[in-house]
Amino acid sequence: MRANFAKAAAAGDEAPLWFYAHLFLAHPETRQMFPVSMAHQRDRLFAALGEVVARVDDLDSLVPILQQLGRDHRKFGTVTEHYPAVGASLLATLEHFDDDWDDALAADWTAAYELVASVMVEAAEEMADQPPWWEAEVVAHERRTVDTAVLRLRPVVPLPYRPGESISLETERRPRLWRYYSPANAHRPDGELEIHARARAGGPVSTALVRQVDVGDVLRLGPPVDHLRFDPESDRDLLLVAGGTGLAPLKAIIDHVARTGPPRRVDLFVGVRLEDDLYDRADLERLEREHPWLTVTVAVSEDEHSRLAHGDVGEVVVRSGPWASREAYVAGPPAMVEDTVERLLQHGLPRDRIRTEVFAPSRPGPDVDGKVTT
């Protein structure tokens, strides 16, 4: 099965284009579930399938992923009847790109897909008493830099989530394009949540959130997904390292500690290239003033005139250690996350106490806009 899927994946854009053409011709009613432009969608299905194929012999790892996908796909209007249609087009695509396709391979794929579909359908049915999405009004929109905005959203119906979780978001300015964003606050009694968005080249949703969405607009929010896997029961002191809008989920962790405890020491490091890139400076200064257990350090990598700490954020972190007794959460661009984690490992922090979330321009999965977690 892996070898067969690799042949389709090697065809590049041809495979997803063939799949969607087959699906829409055979089942035209499914077209309305997808964006008008498929440019940002067509590779997402195959990225998700690649994840499934990679774990096909590890059910303990695969089943939770499928359950989450099943719950999450309710927001697209997916119903049980859609799964056979997708399965038929998938098998037709895999056969089309493999000259060695035979009945045995077809039987294996059929059995595997039936298992995948049954897990996803069962997970979706278990959520039948929950809404497939939540509507939320934009009650504040603040443009912090040329490409960064902070939005405050107020769901019409309370949306439960935990710190470190991410929530997919859709705006009518980019219909049927859902992208994940991490709230920058823990769940509050008033239900409001803060979202940090950075406009990216080729990022239609983030660009719309920064430059087009305004106060009074209504967004749709999908069910939360546990990307960063924050452990609220632990009482270890925390090391938080952020780059870019990776700051958002780490602020939610700080907010959780402030609201519910348990009491612990928290050190937050924020990496920027230039001091002017520090879009959330005023609120970080407020948090440090209000919470004596919190220390905020900003690392500037390319601004020689700044009085802030100089160097890549990972370098500044290990320079300020030791951290071997901490739990660490690292969120930001791929290179920054990789460098920071490697430095922490070299300085004695066990890998099982490091959680990461990568904020990348291109995110794997059917509708994930750039987050990869470990």
C-alpha cells in the first residue's frame, strides 16, 4: 500500500487533480463542500492520506488522528453518505497511477478505507449533540504591524477549549477555506478569545484576517484540536519559547496559570529579528508587571542597535539556563523550533518534557494551515 501510494504521490499535482475530477464528475453534490478555487485545497487530501498511510500499521497512533478528523469534518457538511464516494474516487486514483494495480491491492485498500471511514463516522456521530461550528463576532481588530493583527472574538454560543489547543477558522471573505489559529488566552467566563494572525504570501485566510476582516464581521470556528498538548495537571516550572505568532498559545498557558494555577515559575522567551517586530510588547510588559512569577525575555537576532538580548532565541534561552528541571513549550517557525529544541536537548532537558508547535506557511492535513506538533 505504501509503495502504491508513493506512485500516486510522485505524480505531483496530477494525482489530486485526477482525484477531484473523478469525485466531482461522479458525485457533483460534493463540489459545494470545497472552496471555489481549489489552488489551496487540492494537495491537502493527499497530505492527510500520506499521514494515514505512514501510520497504517500503528493503530494506537492512527485511530486518534482519524477520530479527530471525523469530528472536525462535520464543519464541512460531511455526512456518512459522502465516505463511499470519496473511497471510490481514491481507489480509482490509486489504480490510475499504478500499472501494477491488481485485485489483491484493491482488496487491501478497500479494507483499509472501510476501517478509516468507520472510525471517522463513529467519532462524528458521537459529537451529534455538539454544533459542527460556532459563530463568533469580531469585537476588536487591532493592526499591530504591517502584516500582523490581533483580533478579539466573541462566540454566540460558548466554545469550550483548553490552553494550547487550536481552533480552525473560516471567514466569508474566504468561504470554505478553514485554517487553524491558537487562542492567546485561556477560556474566560465571557467566552471571548484572542487570535493572532500574520499575513503570509500565499496565505489567503491569514491575509484576509489581517487586511480585510473588521469589527462586526462574523467568523465560523471549528472544534478545538489539541496541537500543543499542554498538561494542566503538572506543577513543574515552565519554560516557554516563542517566535512570530507562536506567542499566542504560550500566552494562553500563562493566562491559565494566572487563573487556575497551580503556582509555578514561568519564563517566557520571545524571539524577533528586529525590535519593531515585537507586535505584542505592551501586553507582555503588562503580564510581567502583574505576575511576579513570570519573567519575559525578548531576543533580537538582527538589530544591533537594540538594548534587548542579542542572538537567536534558542541561543539566548540556553545562555539563561539551566532548564533541566522544567517543562518546555516551543512554538514558532520551523527553523527556530528545531534549533531551540536541539539546544535544550544538548543542555540536559529530557525530550519527553519538550512540546512543540510549528507555525509554517504550508500546513499538512486536509485543512491545517501550518501546525505540526510533537
